[in-house]
Amino acid sequence: MELFDAIQNRRAIREYTTQGVDEGTVRKLIDAAIHAPSAVNEQPWTFTIVRDQAKLDELSTQAKAHMLKTMSDDPRAPHFRSYLESPDFHIFYHAPALIVISSADKGPWAVEDCTLAAQNLMLAAHGLGLGSCWIGFAQQYLNTDAGKAMLNLPQEWLAVAPIIVGHPSNKVPATPRKEPVIYWVGHD
């Protein structure tokens, strides 16, 4: 797949088949992730893989409860609350795999480094015909003591990017993009 095609056509996928993602494929995705740039070449990322559906169901339930309890007065809160309160809503969309990219240290650019790795992972998933989606609803919970305990994450680690991966059950159409705001400085 050509690079710009992958960048322009990758989408957040929220509907998956029940087909699993094998260990070899997960390792390919991680290999793509670790080739991301990192500040001072620190490479602070770690990868926690969850493919057990019972564990994903439990994580979904706990993360939803945590989000509802800690939700702010964000203008989008009512919209989010309607999803989170539904017993049928699964924050991982029943995807067969969750890959949590965490930082093993709290360096000044650890979050950015892990985010770059996440983008590589999601582009690689698309290139392999898989879907992916960064699950923001899980981030806060995975950094609580309870969330870290569920994944056996060391307390000093920072969970940055919870990404689900699986085989898409349908093709997601492109969404329109806003015109970029561009400021040229010192340009004729």
C-alpha cells in the first residue's frame, strides 16, 4: 500500500468481525510502532496486549463506570454519557485485541513518543487490512491503580494509547476534512 493512500484512507474502525488477531500479526504491528521517532532516541514505549474477551469485557465495564463517575462539565458530556450509560455499549467495540502503548518512564516527551508509535501502529494495521481505533474512554481508567492492576502495569508506567485492532466488519467511508489553517512566516 502506498504511504499517502494509507494516510488518507485509514479510519477509526468501530465494528469488527469475531476473527482474532494472531501473535505474528501483533508482533508486526509492534515492529512498525517501534520504528517511530522518539525524542533523544529514548524509545520509552511498552506494549500490553489483551486478547481475552472476558478481560476486555471487564475492562469496558470498569472504564465506563470510571468515566461516568469522573466526567467533567465538558459540553460533550451529555453525548458521552448517553453511550457510557448504555449496558449495550462496549468501549472496545468487541474488537479481538487491545494494544496499550505505555511509557516506562515519565520523560518530558514520553507521551509524544508513544503517540508517534501509536500512529505507526494504526497505519501498519491499515496496511495489513486491519482496522484500529484509539479508545480515549479507556485512557483515564488505565492510569488508575485499579486499571493498572487489571493489566498488571507497573505503577510508574503511564498508559498513553489504548488501541483496539481487528478485522473490520465493513468499510468506513472517508470523512470530510476541514481546510487547514496555514500561516507562512517569512515566506514570499
